[in-house]
Amino acid sequence: MASKTLLRLLLGLVVLAVLLWFWRPWQGPLLSGYQLEERSLVQRVVASGEVSSKSLARVGSELTGVVKARLVREGDRVEMGDLLVELRDDEQQARLREAEAALRQLTDSSRPQAEVQLRDAQSRLEQAVRERERRETVHARGLLSAEALEQARQVETTARVGRDRARLQRDALVADGAEAHQARQRVEQARIALSRTRIHAAHAGTVQTRNVEPGDLVRPGDVLLEIARDDSREILLPLDEKNLGAVALDQPAWVIPDAWPERVLKARVSYLAPAVNPAQGTLDVHLELLDEADFLRQG
């Protein structure tokens, strides 16, 4: 019974093998398959742009003068406080020396003289008071005329006015007096005017343009240099208006410089212009760089 079952099983396997053998030529080739997943559709927009700056400082002079030296040029890196342009300062130096000389004279000569004049005026007043008192005593005894007494009183009044005037002059010349304060102010103003002949960088950045050379006459309002701040570098894209539907604020972006194709910089859409340029059919898109990119140059 067991042998019959085994025989049937073997016979079935043989039949199955024969069927597979004949069916194999009718089977198609084996192909790789793909598993479908539901995901968000990603649309990439590729555009060319240029390096720009959100903050471009225009450096000028606060006074009219002749340029003595220009210490930077296009592409130079500057730090806050670096000297950029120097003007001739002969006139400012002379005014400072004059103001300092006046202050020294006030301290070394005018103030001691005022002290001496005050002491002399006080001495004359005391003498006039004593003379007036003496004449009052003599007049009370009937030995002096009223006219002589009145003359003594007038002399005392004049001496008192002179003493008060000398005191006011002395007080104006002391360290905290009005005249001393004005003299120190003139010195400080002369120093400020001298400092304005030296033009310094207000912030760190890169010089973009220069419009000045030694010997040039410059005036307030003239733009001598343009400096792009380090933290204001951005990418400006004139994007075709057909791609506007795929761009929105704060979207991520990637910047690949032509000169450094191996360096991919992260960025984000920071600004979209409010209107399309009708002549070119483009909209200005600004990208804020999220990675350090000191090697980039404007343009």
C-alpha cells in the first residue's frame, strides 16, 4: 500500500516536471519591478544669478578738503575702524594748535593775572572803606564838609564795582568757569575737525568701488568708496515669470558657484520683488545665504 502511494507521488512529480518543461518557452523574460509609494511632488527650478549685497555703504567726507592718501581699492577686505582715506589737515592742525595755545595762556597767564587784579581791587576797596569811615567820624565832629564825605563814598562805590568786576573775571577763568569752559570747547571742536580728515570704515566688509584718488578735491555728499557689509551678501536671481508659481518665501535653495562647482551652498528665498520687469519678463528673487561664503565676489 505504501509502495503504491510512493509510486503515485513520483509519477505526479514526473508529470509536473514535464509540464514545466513544455510551459517554460511560453513564459516571458524576468524583469525588475518597482514598488510604488505616495509622496509629495518636487519641482526644481534652475536659474542663473549674481552675487549682490543687501547693505552697500557709501563712504563720504564730512568736510571739504584735498585727498592726501587713499589706502584701499576694489576688492580689499576692511575691518571696522580701518583707515580708508586721509585728507590734508594743515588748516585743522593750525586751528588745534591755536586753541591749545589759548587754553594754555588762560591757565598759565590770564588766570594768575586775574587773581592779582582781584587782590589789588580788594585792597583798594578796603582802603576806600577806611577812608570813608574816617571822614564820617570827622564830619560828625563838624570838622569836614559834606562834599568831602560824599567824595569818599563815591570812591568807595567805584572801588566796590571794580572789585566785583575783577571777581567775575577771576571766576570765569577758574577751571570750571565759563571762559575756561569755552576754551576747552574750542580745543575739542578743533580736535573733532582734525579727526574728520581721516575717514575710517564704519563696519567690516569688502570695497566694491572707489571714486577718489590723491589730490582730488572732495566735498560733503561725494561718494568716495562703496563697501559691502560682510553679513549682507545675497544672491539676486532674475527669474522667468513662467516659474513664479513654483517659488515662495522661505523655500530652501542651493547655490552652486560657477568657479567652485564642488561647493554647494545652502540658501533660502528671502525676498520676492513686488512686480515683474515687463521688458525682460522676469521677477527679481533674493536668496539669503545660510553658509559662509567669503570667497564669493559681488557681480
